[in-house]
Amino acid sequence: MATPMQVSIVSPEEAIWAGEAELVIARSPEGEFGIMFNHIPFLAALVPGTVTVVSGSDREVFLVTGGFLEANGDGSEYHVIVLADDAEATGEITAEEIKQRIAEMRRQQEADHRSEDRATARLQAAMAADEVAASRGQR
């Protein structure tokens, strides 16, 4: 049996889960990863998906909309903290519903990014127009 570490899953509103675990599996923009006891210090952004906490033969699965995972500490102080934008245990949710909800969260995240990209482009265009006007003495 692997050495357990302290794991906490929290959202800005509440503590979702806390306990000991041997493994935490999550997904970042770069892909899926796992954290075990005494992993090197680690910080990752999380994408919409699941975070799985494994303790012995027990597996707890949480649906997260995004957030961060931090793993750090030394010896008995080693810990993993998942700071999720929003999280919920998937105990009563079917696998199909989980897939649908993750797909919807990802679609929403992509729409938000496109909207942010358009706003950034408009701001850059306005700044460029202002610079041109200033260089012509029309400012």
C-alpha cells in the first residue's frame, strides 16, 4: 500500500472533500496527470472534467468546472489541494450525464475564450487607432 497524503477539494464557497489518499488524478490543458505521495512540488490549472481521489480500493470522483491543483510539502506534511471554481461529488450522477456535463462545460469555456479574444482584438484595434491619431497630432 502506498503512503497516504492529505487531500482537500475546495471551492470558493465550501470544502467539498478532505481526507487521505494514495493517488489523485486530474486533467490540465496539457493532459491527464496523477499525483502520489512526495511528488515534486506541482501546480497545474485544471480544465472542466473529473478529479479522482484513490484511497485503497475506494475511488471518489468529483466533477470540476476548472481551477487549480497544488501538490507540495515534505514527509508527513505532504498535501494536495484542489481549488475548484465549482465541484461536486459524482456519486449519484451517471457516467453518461458526467460526459454530457463535461462537454457542456468545455463548450461554455470555449465560448468564453472566443468572447475574450474578440474583446482583446477590439481593445488592441482601439489602442492602435489611438496611437495613429497621436502620431498624426490628432489626439
